[in-house]
Amino acid sequence: MPVRSDRVYVLGRDDADGDGDEPTPPAGSGPADSCPPHTARIGSFLARDGSAGAPLGVDLDRPHAGVVFGKRGTGKSYTLGVLAEEIADARGVAPIVVDPMGVFGGLTAAGGRVVEPAVRPASIPPSAWPELLGLDPASGPGSLVWRVVADAVEDGRGDAVDDPADEPSSPSLATLREAVAAADAPAATRRAAANHLRLASSWGVFDADSPPVSSLAADGNPAVLDLAGVPDAASAAVVRAVARGLYDARVAGDRSRLPWLLVDEAHAFFDGVADPALRTLLTRGRAPGVSLVCATQRPAALPSVAVSQSDLLVSHRLTAERDVNRLAEAEATYLGGDLSSRLPEGVGEALVVDDATETAHTVRVRERRTPHEGESPRASRSFDAT
């Protein structure tokens, strides 16, 4: 069974963790009054008769890797929003939400902010720039872009910065285009490379003077990266920069808060330029204290490592055979049964597999405290027939 703490059953916290000398939350601190410190209350056990049982929480004291599955309309993004609310209420942690669909703006009601994505060109490794721009790294334009970015970053290394937690200065895309124009390469090669860099500039996500990625986790309030309408390649660049930036900041000891990166529609960011950074968080992120939660309506499109490295799995209803098969990869000997047969049918209900306590439970996710903007539009609500 999950660890019982102050009558809230906590997933992801085994018996060895205990509650130790955790401080009692101050009176009037909101949801924490009814929940142990460093615990995200996500809902309640779901009884066989459909009634709600004991309250259920997720451990926030230590870093975790998790996945949230669910076909469209079953509550996947809603659950991710609940988790973001709870992380925002806890001390010592900070939620950063990757929002490809523009549905998490309601977190501003919890003190959050919606951030227009802007990252430094230097946050993308030179070797990744050809792939980002859709160029063959072995081609003339691809190798030229790689070389120009590498030279520009190397030239800027060690520049003075205003904040010791800041990142090194970065060349701008304009600087990179100037370097391409001055390069010793055939005119056609320089022209193709410059055109692709101009395309990257049109995405509007690169800014050499943007704040360091670690600043997203500075105050513990939700930071929502609004990627709605942003081209796929640009979104992948942002996710790559944010995931790797949070990891590097924690390794360097630049930030004391433990960041939780919550990625909605996560399948869109694997098998591209964001893939290496996300895999790093899955396999090594917990050591420096970075948590990653990947939510998707297409579990089959996630790499196997996303399931195998997750110590917490939340699955709403799934019907596609390939997605159910990906869920089956989480089955362990201690579960002793077919997980897919245990998936609940109702919206907002989920099966939770907790590797720390080696248990699986059916739960009902609690109601959001902030507005949820993920419901599909309806003609009946937008047209007044009277």
C-alpha cells in the first residue's frame, strides 16, 4: 500500500522515506492544511461502487519521473493541471508547464505566469542546428551552419554576465547570418544557410538576451510556456533548451528549488531535437533534482524509456491497441495482472501505478482550483440561436 501520512496516502514515497522531521505547514496556508508537507493531493481512491475513498497524494519531496496517459477527453491535461497546482502550493519546488495547445493559462489564478517562449541560440548545441533547420549535417549548408554556430559560441565563451546564475552570452541569429555571409564557402551554400537561419528568426523564439532558463524556477509559481501556434521545430528547440537548462542549472547548483517539468503532448517532442534533453531528464534528471512528467494521448508514440524510467504512471482510459500495448510495458511482477483490463471508464478516473510502493490503484482526480481551458469548443455554446 502507499505510505499513509496524516490520513493521506502518498504515492512515490516508500516506507524508508517516512515523514522524518518535516515541518508542520503554517495555519492558513491553503490546501497544505489538509495534506502533509511536500505532498501533492491529486484525488482519492475510487471504490468499487464509484464512491470516493481515502485521499491520495504524490510525493514532492524527492524528484520523480512520470507519465500521464489518456485518450482525448478523458482528463489527461486536466490531471497535469492538478499536479501543477499542487507543486505551486508546495515549498522548495517549482512547476514549469510546456503548453503546446494553450490550455494551461488558468494557472495564472494560482499565481502563475504565461511565458512567451524565448531561448538563447547558444542553448541549442551547434551539432543540433542542422537538424533543427531541416538540413543534412553533411551537406554544404548544414556543415556551414554547424561551424558558424560553434565558432560564434566559442568566441562568446567566458563573457561577463550580470547574474552569477546566468548563462554565458549567446550570439544572435543576426550575428550568425553575418558570419555565414562572411564565410569562405560557395555563394549557393552561404545563401541556403542564410535562408534557413532567416526562417529560424521568423519563429520568434530565439533571443540572445532572453533570461536564463533557470529563472523559470526562481519563485516556485507556475511558469506556463505557451507554444500554441508555434511551429513544431521552434517548439522542439524551446523544449530542448528548457529541459537541458534546468538540468545544467541544478548540476551547477544555481537554483535551490527542485524543478518539475510538465510536458503536455509529450510525444511531439521525442524523436527530434528535444529528444536528447528529455531522455537525459528521464535517465539522469533525478540525481540533480529535476523531475519530468510526460503527458500524452498517444502513448505508443513515446519511446520505451519514458515508461521504463518512470516511477509513477497515471493512465486514464485508452482504447487504441498500440497505446494499450505501451501501457503493458509498465507491467511488473508485483502487479500480478493485466493493467489494461483495470483501466477505468469514467472521465477524470485513472489507474495509478506506483513503483516506489509496488502497487496499482484506481483513483478519481480531484477538481481543479484554477480554470481548465482544455475542453473542446462547441457550436452550441458559441452561437446564440435566440
